[in-house]
Amino acid sequence: MRLAYVCADPGVPVFGRKGCSVHVQEVIRALRRQGVTVELFATRFDGEAPRELESVPTHALPAAPKGDPGVRERASVAANATLAEMLDHEGPFDAVYERYSLWSEAGMGHARSANICGLLEVNAPLVEEQKQRRSLVDESSAEATAGRIFEAASGLLAVSREVAEYLVRSGVQRDRILVTPNGVDGDRFANPVQPARERRPDQFTIGFVGTLKPWHGLDHLLDAMDRLYRDDPTVRLLIVGDGPLRESLQDDLLSRGAGLAAAAEFVGSVAHDEIPAWLTSMDAVVAPYPDLPGFYFSPLKLFEYMASGRPVVASRIGQVAEIIEDGVNGILTTPGDAASLAEALRRLRVDRSLGERVGRAAQQEISDNHSWDAVVERLLGWGMNRPSRRHPTPLKGAS
């Protein structure tokens, strides 16, 4: 099978370090392990291809201009013509797999007009997300574009039940949607590696991995850390990742006392292949999401945490609460409740056997159900047997 993988989102550097970048890379790796020949069409690369992907042919789409949001939106719409020409020129393909982005419709349009399978991976309700977190000038056009993209796809891959419900509200029939949570390369995270920081038996290190942004609940993590440190100054906090909240979080810790600030380390951004060593440096790992309405995420960190065998403490919310069984393969806490988070971490500090037990169960859950190979095998088996959405009139931007 020859497949075109399309990622036209300028916010996704396909060879970068962001979670969305890792997602693209892992899906392509898994596709190739299934024997699929992949060509990558992307707006943003951010460096050289990681190992195992160096032989993937790549095609650069027009870069989105910085500055005025309206100009940026119009340029993204115009880029459809370039993508359509590229797909025609590099084809024929047996399928198009696209990571849904706000204005890109030529990928699904090409699949529809060529009468081949078009699989659209939907990670978020992008129109709503763009309005709330960034800037959206032409909302009506964005909604109309989304409708055309959803209609053109042979099948839509929703990363969570909440995303699937968003698609249904947008008019997509349920039988055209497959809920397919994210996965992890379990071997990469489960195999023993040297810790990036020494784990001392007289200390208890709490770890977080991810981008430092508001929806990750890091303010609640600091509150919980403060509670723990007052009773037990041997606790440590290790934060791996970077983002806009880093300076304010560090200032917050310092305002609570020099001792607490010294007990925390901000590592900054690291390459994805270094994450296992940092997880090995932690005694417990956290996903302290606040009480977010409409929580639609399928957090990569959750699957990587579990694959590493670290005991996971996470908020009882959305897909997190579907994957984690409290007290069995992790510990669930009340979203946004620092006291609940601190108590769960205190339990793991006192009872190391509990952490070992839930960590082993988490690894088994990943091995059984959440490898990238299993995810991709499932979506291919479902998607490639679906009829194309052939239409006699090509969509805008498609040939």
C-alpha cells in the first residue's frame, strides 16, 4: 500500500519535540512496520527527520505567514491548491491519511476525487479550540471548511469519545467514526535504562513530563508539592518540559520558600528518545489535569508514563479515567484538588509496594491494548474496508 500522510497544521512541527510531533512520528513508524509505503506532506518540519524516518520521502507545503491572523488564514486556504497539485504529481496513492487541521481540505478532497480511502485523524475540536485559545477571524468559513473535510473523509479517527461526540454534533454519522485512543512504543519505555538523575532511596521524586501550559494543572501540582514538603522535606519535584508558564511556576515556588524551590528542578525541553531515562529518575508521575469542561484529550504522557512502569497519579477526567483503574493500574484524584493529589502521592511515598504493583499493572495494560502497532493495525483494518466518498464534483483545492 502506498499512502500519503498529510499534516498541514503550521502548529505541528512533524520532526519536532512537541507531543503532536511525537504522535505524527509514531504513527508513521507504525504504518511502515505494517508494510505501508509512506510519503509525508507537511507545512512545518523543524529539523532533520529522526532515526527510522530518514528514508521517508517528504514534501514541504507553503509556510503560513506570521503576523496578521486574517492573512494567515487566507494563506492556509490558498495552500490547498499547492497540496492538491503535489498529491496529483506524486500519486497515485492507495490512501490518504491526514491529521485534521483547520483549513486543509485538499487531502480528503484528493482521496474523494481519486476514489481512494481518505482517513482523517481528529485530535481536537479545532474551530472551538482556535476561538478559545488563539485567534479566529473567519469563523463561518472555518466551520464550513470543517464540514466539507468531514464529509469528504471515508472514515474519521477520533482520539477520544469526547472528540467523537463533537464530530456527531457536527453532523458526522456515528458509523463513520472510529474512537482510537493514542498509543506508545512500549518497548522503548519499558526496557531498563540508566536514570537521567540518580534515584536516592532516602528521597521521593515526583515527576511531570509535558508542555508547561495552563490546561496541565501545574498550579495544583505545586500546591500539592507544598503540602507534601511541609511534612516531608525529602520529597523532590522533577519537571521535564518547557512552555509559557515556566517562569511563573518557578517564581511561585520561590515565593513559598527557598527550601521548596530548591527541592524542584525544571529540566526544560528534551528529545523524545531521552524521556525514558527521565521517567526512570522518578518514583511517581503525575497528570494533574484541572476540572476542564469537555475534556477531549488522549494524553500521550499517560501512555508513556504507564509503559515506563512508574506509578501514575492522574485526574479522574475524560479518557484518563477510562484508561486508569483506580488502585489497580494507577491512582485517580479529584481534578483541580491539590489535597486529593497530595494524599495520593503520600500513599505512594509510604507504601512503595503499592507503586510497584500499580506500575506493573500499567505496563501490562499498555502491552495488551495500547501499542502504536495495535492502534495502527486497528485503524487500517477498519478504514481500508470503508467505501470511498467519491463525488462527481471535486472539492475546493482538490483536482
